[in-house]
Amino acid sequence: MRKNFLRFAIMALFIAFMASCSKDDDQLVQKPEEPQWTVRPDFATLDTRPQSVIEQFTITDKDTKPVKLDENAPKGRKYAIVIGISDYYGSSSDLQYCDDDAIDWYYRLRAEGYTVYYLLNGNATKENIELYVNWLASVSTYGNEIAFCYSGHGSNGNIISADLYYISSSWFRTKFYNSTSNKMMFCFDACQIGAMKSALAKSGRVIAVASSSNTYSYDGDPYMNNGVFTYYMMYGFDNIGYKYLEPDCQYAVNQMYNWAYNKGLTVAPSYADYYSGNFDL
């Protein structure tokens, strides 16, 4: 009798042990992680306003004139504007790391001796963007070095202001039409922004874009804490040690392609180099 009781007790302990192991095994089985990157979509797909309103919120070359150069501006200086918009008016259009992109560009350019002004989130309205672009274009005289960086929504060659204006590539082309600076850099980390590359093409300039006219850009994961294109631009400078803009742009282009390939995504980052020699920031 005692032997039977002992046998049953051992059996009960074994069954309890196996049940515990099974539960532990279940806990060890991890569900596949959701992708932590997010697309920066074509803003037009999110814009629910009537077409008549959207047209009123679109500015092109017909809505501006070339900026007059300030010939009294100090020469031999470096000037920059950086814009990053993650928090758009309303709540359905927000992005993740565009303001972080702008902050990184701010410190990068300051370290290179630029006088830098920045517009982040709600401050990057159409009115403020125009005000600061007018200033930047006015000081883009021969001998001065100019940089303009934007991270945020894009759509069909437009950047999107925090107050939801479409600001076109033709508008930018017209603003900088009179520029005589022989050293200018433009960088756009947004979707469908490829038109900026051709609109701003001119001798002495380098124009980098995170997308073509019909592809998207992406916010990276929390480790990147940047848009993917901007992340690799910063990584090239900070970790690879690139001193010149052209190899850094090429690195960012290559790495974004690799990043997208591993995720089954289609991207088309690129840059155009119209600067003679090596462009050191």
C-alpha cells in the first residue's frame, strides 16, 4: 500500500514538472516582432481636404519671385536653414523622427562653422519657411557657403509645411534663381521629393534626395532615431569619418538601398553633384 502511494506521488510530481516545463517552453516561444520602421507616405494620400482647398494651399513659382541678393551681406560666411516636421497640424499626419533629423543637421552644420537657423514642428509654417528661405537666398552671394536641409512629408515634388501647405520644387527654384554662391548644399529626406534634384540643379550645388518622384522615404527604428536616409548621412560623417559631402551622400544612398532590400522595400535615394572638386561642409 505504501509502495503504491509512493508510486502515485512520484507520478504526480513528474506530471506537475512536465506541465511546468511546457508552460516555460510556451513562454520562450517569441512572436515575430512587428517592423519598427515606418513609411513617410505621400502626403496627398492623407489629405482629406477638398481639392479646391488643397489648391489654395499649394504654392509654386507663380506665387513668388526670385529673391534679391543682399550685396551688403558679409562675405566668406556659412549660412544654413534646417527644417524638421514630425508634428503636423491635426493628428493623422504625424511622423516620427523628422525633428530629430533637423536637430542632427543643426549640430553637424554648426560644428562645421555655419550660422544655422532651424524650424521645428509647429514653427515650420508656410509663412516662417518663406521668411527664412528668403533670408537664406538673399545671403547666397558669391563667397558664401549655403546649406538647406528638410525632413518631413513630401508629395509630388512638394515639401509640406506644418500648417499643411504644399511648397513646390518650382517655388524653391525661383527663390534661389539669383543665387551666385558657388557652394550650396540641399538635402531633402521626404517621399516623392526627387523633383528637387532637377529644380535646384546649378553649378556649385550638391542636391541629395531620399526618394524619387514616385517612391517613399522612411523613418528608421528607435535605434536609428532618424529618417533612414538622414541616419546614414550622419553615420557616414560621424562613424565612417567622411570629410566630404559627395562620398557621404553616396554612402547614404548605398546603405539605404541595402536597408530596403533586406526588408523587401523599394527606395530610390540619389544625389546630384554640380560642385567642382570636393565639397567639404
